[in-house]
Amino acid sequence: MSTPTTKILVFSHRPEVRETIITAVGRRPAPDLGKVDYIEAGTIAEVLYEVDNSNADLLILDGEAQPTGGMGLSRQLKNEITECPPIVVAVRRRDDRWLATWSQADAVIVHPLDPLAAAETVAEVLRTTVSLPVVRG
């Protein structure tokens, strides 16, 4: 019997930013978590489609996305979706971390992404907000 795969949606209007986030977090953010699959979204419509259809267990949103940034989108989703998946916002400046409070994001990662910190942040959010099977052995 295989372990269900966690699905992480990564949103940015820039494909290279999505790739950077996916590479930093990796296919297995922590040994005690199963592998993750990624859903890439380049538009708000794609994000809303995936969220409305419950296709993602966690969202990672680019705070610098255009025309709508990930912080505004995070706030909108948290206020409009009853069972909104947890959200991690990627910001460009460490000083922008305070905006995560306004955006209601569950966590923040800062560019340039440190793969260990990004994976650890995502793993911690998954552990505390998503019901996942623990992988043993």
C-alpha cells in the first residue's frame, strides 16, 4: 500500500521563481514526511481553480507575483475559503516578513531561498496544519 502524496501548489507569474521554490523545498522536505508532488500555477485563476477543487494540501505563493502578489492573494483566500489550505509566502526582503501577519500566511520563506530553511519551514507547516501519515523506517 502506497502512502498518499502531499500536493503543494506553487504560484508565481514567473516560471523561474516557481522552479526555484520547488528546487529549494525538494521532493521530500523532511524524512518523517512522504514525498510531495507540485502543482504549478502562473495565474490567479489557476490558483483559485486548484483551491476550489481541493487539489492542494499547501500553497506557496510568490509575494512579488504580478499583477496580484501572493500576500494579497493569501489574505483573500484566508478570508474567503472556509477550509483554506495552509499558506507559505515567499518574500524578497527579510523586512517584508511582517507583512505575513497582514496576509494571514502560516509561514514565510525569504529569497534567496536557503534550501534547508525552505524545506524545514514547509515541513513544519505540513506537520502542524495538515493531517498526513507519518512515514516510518
